[in-house]
Amino acid sequence: MFRRRPPRSVSADDLLTTLGRLTAQARAGAELQRARVELAQALQREMLPAALPQLPGLRAAAGYAPARHGLDIGGDWYDGFTLPDGSVAFSLGDVQGHDVEAAAFMGQIRIGLRAVATVAADPGEVLSRANDLLLSVDSGLFATCTFLRFDPVTWELSSARAGHIPGVWATSDGRCGLAEDAGGVPLGVLPGETYPVTRRPLTKAGAFVLLTDGVVEGPSFPIEAGLAEATRRVSIRAPHGDPAAVAEAVMGVAEFTGHADDAAVIALCFDRAARGPE
């Protein structure tokens, strides 16, 4: 009859060696992740515009808050620029995924939209061309986006959506609501996609706000409740005509949702008195 040899006792030195090896592995992994997060943050910071275009009667401001957890940096962006015909364009969106790859893809979208918008004034055509351009780079990522164009001659705001959540609007006469316009699928999903355009003549002073879902959705809030709170806040501050105050108020919704994602806002405030000829 054979007897099993009793297991070899583990010495304190063995335990310390194993613990040291595991600690070194964990430290190396943490340092690598921290480096990736810092790179994503740097990309995000450098790719967001330092200022937004302003016109007589139209003022713009933006807000951005990084994710509360470092792993979730890099997806949201906003942008604003002047077009060759004197109109101004604004875009805001959210890239699928997070980290360095999402931040880099966000930069590609922002540059792509700017390039396409110089030759295609219609927001729907801008999104359609940008969609095909992004598909051609075959990154495997996609993004939701809203693209706006403001014409200072006709005093009209035209917009198109690519799978993005609705904007929020309010006017000085007390009216407010969600801009639940028709739209297409997110950018980078289907080739040849078309995007309907909604045109809004700005006949009254007020505000129009674009935002990402990180502002209005989180563990504490369903998105419907977040959008309702954002609408309420815009309606209170729109009559004062201060886009920075509007953007700050809307960004404040994220504090109630317990958001873990990036959060971005663009607020446009416009004056009735500055409107062009009828």
C-alpha cells in the first residue's frame, strides 16, 4: 500500500517571492493603463477647439467633463468653425468605445467633418460624405453626431443627425422642447447612408443646445428624465442670452445622473433683433 507524500510546506520566503512578482505585474499593468489614459486625455484636450465662432446676434459656448473613471476617457467631442460662405458650423458627437483608439477616431471625425463642410454646405450631405470617408479608413468604430449650420443672411439654423440624441431648444416667449428631428444611422456603419435635414428659421430670441448622452443619462437617471431636466434648465436661462450660463446649467445635469461617461455640450444663443431681412 502506497502512502502519499505530504504536501511541501510553503515557506515565508516563497510567499514573499510570489507576492513580489504579483505586485510587480500589477504595478506594470497599472502604469501601462495610466499611460494610455494620460495619452487619451492629451489627445482629447488638444483636439477640442480653444474657441467657438461668434457672429453678431449669435453667441456660442461649450462645456466638457471627462469621465469619472479613467478607462472611459476619449469618446465625446464638440467643434465649431466658419465656412467659406460666411456661415458657421457646429458639430457634437460621441464615439463608440473609450480610450486612445476612441480619442484618435474622434479626431478623424472632427477633421473629416471640417474638410467635407468646406465643399458641401448642406448638413445632410456633410454627414453622408463624412460617413463614407470614415468607412473608407475601416477603423471598426462608429460615432453618433449632430451637425448644425447657421446662415447669418437668412437667419436659419439647419441640422442633421446621425444616430445622436435630440437637442434642446427654448425661446424668449416661454416655449421649449426637444429637437426630435428625423435622422440616419451613426457614422461609420452603413455606406451610402442619407441624413434628412431640418431647417429652423430663428424668428424669436432663444437658445439651441446640443449635448451628449453622458450629460443626461447615468445610473441615477434614465435618459428621458435627464432630457426633461436639461430642457427645464435651458428654458429658464435662454431669455438671458448668455450661452456660457446655458452650457454650465445643462452640464450640471450630469451631476444628478451620476454619470460615468464623458459629457459635452454646445449652447447657441440668438437674438431676434439681429435677424436678417424677411
